[in-house]
Amino acid sequence: MRVRFPPSPTGYLHVGGARTALFNWLLARGRGGTFVLRIEDTDRERSSEAHTRAILDGLTWLGLEWDEGPYFQSDGVERHRAEALRLLASGRAYRDFTDPDALRAEAQARGIGHPSILAREKADALGADEARRRAEAGEPHALRLRVPEGRTEWDDLVHGAMSFSNADLDDLVILRSDGSPVYNLAVVSDDADQGITHVIRGDDHLSNTPKQILLYRALEVPVPVFGHVPMILGPDGKRLSKRHGATAVGDYAAQGILPEAMVNFLALLGWNPGDEREVMGRDELVAAFSMDRVQKKSAVFDTDKLLWLNGRVLAEADPAVLVPLVLDRLEAHGWAPARWGPGAPAPDGPGFRRLVGLLASRARTVDELALDAVPYLADDPERDPDAVAKHWAKDPQAAARRLEAALEAATAGPWDEESLETRLRACAEELGVGAGKLIHPLRLAVTGRSRSPGIFEVLVLLGPNRVRTRVERALAYLRAPDVSLS
């Protein structure tokens, strides 16, 4: 088995292309096949090296390593032209000297559906010898494939038996009047040259398939097996586009989506493993993937599901792997280590790894994780106004008394989770309040937020000195006569 992913470098690697690449990669890996990367850069005006690099970077980020390539379609232009001339020599193609606009106008005037009917009629009337003489004299002309009568059929791996009437197809141009080969010929020539056995692509290419099959047959090369996967739609049922948010793979990487989560998510867009599994690693996907479980109907891009999957991957990831990603996002938000407060853990030390590991289970993206880390790195974390209103403002003096008691209890013995929990719960009992009435004001004092990992883990992470400093600042805030908590 030899499959290919042939992106056009006229834009970035988008979700639809990434899903197509993944399906090809999974199929090749599961069947011991070869995954070929081909850059279809024959649109010279719109192609760019920057887009090519973005595509390669996107595939690398996803972990979809290619076995051959990248090949560039533009390198095969002379072969494409030679294939077109071979079709002309065999009588399967003919020279068309007509002006396209004039041809369409005449066809419309005569009520002829396909202008190429007229093109063939005129070519046959002209004769091969006269056509050759005019061509040798330098008269511009295109080459057209002679579409045979009958039907073009194939057994699609997704859609099953497919059949098109050849009468509905134009005699397609294979070589333009400027000598440049058209897309369909270039694709077929490249597939044959690279020994492609299976073509897995989006079903927006369905209309190209009968034309390409006719070209494979005319060139007398093997016809690959085809499989056309469903399109990806936005939540509104329309084709996924920029109006639905990020669509380029690089955008999701920048937002803190991990490649393992994106691969898992993309695999489930239009395919399922046949059981209830949703969280699947790369090896599981390779083992389970098969084209017979690809659905015919379009898949819907569910951002919430992607974030959920990403949260699962984050929770299970090695903190050491996440550290550089978190540091990168912190810097993007203006929180480089130079800005961290006294006592904050060193970015390359075990304390920071513990912080990342503690926060990872609660975040959905690396970006969220980085922002969640800020209160633990800042000298004096900002306080959430809603949390202040809920846990301090109703009775500032009571909140201050409880914070004072909590600080005294916390610092009265060993600084470990079990000891802290024992002393603080005992403190709440002595005050005659539930543990939450002590813990929530304390969490707000040390993190500035109403939600955090377990308070005892947080206290150990911050250490007694930073906890004391933060609680004392909170007490000063609560007791200041000119501060309104409303």
C-alpha cells in the first residue's frame, strides 16, 4: 500500500487537510504501507514557501511523519507534458485550436450542453495532418482528452459503488494553450510515477474522480483504490471556515492544544472505532483504524469535545514535558521569569514542575494552565472581585478572624498536607464553623481566586513564608477602614 497527502501551498494546513493526512497516515501505518508527501505547487501565483513550511511544520507537530517526500508537483511538469503528448500520439487526445470564449458562445447559440462536443467536431473536421501542420507553425492550441462513451465506475471505500455517465463529462483539457498541464493530468501522472495504490481524500474531490480514472486508463497505468471521506462542518451545519474560529492547525497549537489531543479528535471526525472509546492514543488509533468505519455523512467540529480531550491529555501528561510549553505561554502573556515574585519556584526546578503537575488536571489548554499558574508566580496575586464578594465582603471582620486563626493553626507545626489538614480542620471545629468557612477565605487570601487545586496541596506548594505574607496582606486589606468590599 502506498498512500499520499498532496496539499497545495496556497494556504496553511487546515483542519480538513490535517484530517485527510491523518486518515492516510493511519491507514499506511496499520497496513505496513508507505505515506508519501507531495506538495502540489503548480499554482505558481498563489503558492508560497511560507505556506509550504507551515504545512510541513503542522504535519510534524501532529506527529504524522512521512516516509517519502516531500515531492513537488512542479518538478514533474516536463513528465506531465510528455504524458499529454503520449495521449495525443495514441489518438486518445486531440488538438483544440478554438478560442474558449468563442467556443462557449457557439455552443450556447446552438443549444449544445458541452462546448467540447464542438471542439471535437472541429478537430475531427480539421484532420490530424492539418492540425499537426498548424501546431508546427506555432499556432496556439490546447490538448483535450477524448472521453469515451459509456460510464465510469469504481467501488469507493466510503461511498460504495459509484457510477458517472461519460456523456456528462467534457473532453477535458489536459494541456493548456500555453503548454502548462492541468491539475487532473498532473495528479494522475504523479500518482502513477509514485506508485500510489490508494487515494484517500475529501469528498469535495468526487467530481474529479471519473475524470482522473479516465486519464489513468488512457495512460494505461494502474487505477488506485479511491476513498472519499466526509466534509467537516461547523456547528451551524455549514462547511467549516474562519467564521467558526480557528481552522488552521497552527492556530490550535498556539492556543495550547496538544498534538495528541488534536490527533485523537481529528480521527473521530467521521470515523469511530466501533465501540465506546473516545480517548485513544496514537498506537490505539493505528490498530483500530479501517476505512470501513468511515461514515458517509459529514462530521461536525465540536470545539467543546476538543477541549475536553485536550484536558484529558493534559491531566495524564508528564509535567516535565509540559514545562517548556507553559513557560512559552507565560512569556506570551507577559509573565517571563524575570517578572516572578520573591519565593516563586525556579522555572527549571522541581517546584515549578510540581506546580504544573498540580494545575494540569484542572486546565483544558496549555494557555489556561499558564494563566492558572500566574497567582503562584506573582508577588501579590490579583483578587477575583466575585470571590471577594462571596467570601469576604459579607462579613469582613469574621473573615479576618478566621484568616488569623487559620494562619496561626497552619504555622503551628509540620508543613505537609496531612498535618496542615489536621490542624486546619481542628481550627474550624474550635471556631464552630464548617471547614469550608475557613478554607474558602484562606484560598482567596493565598491565590486570589475562589477555585484552586486542593488547599492543602496549595499551601505546601507555596511554603510557609509566602503563605504568611499573603495572609497578612489579606488581613491588612480586610481591616483597612477606607477599603470597601461591596
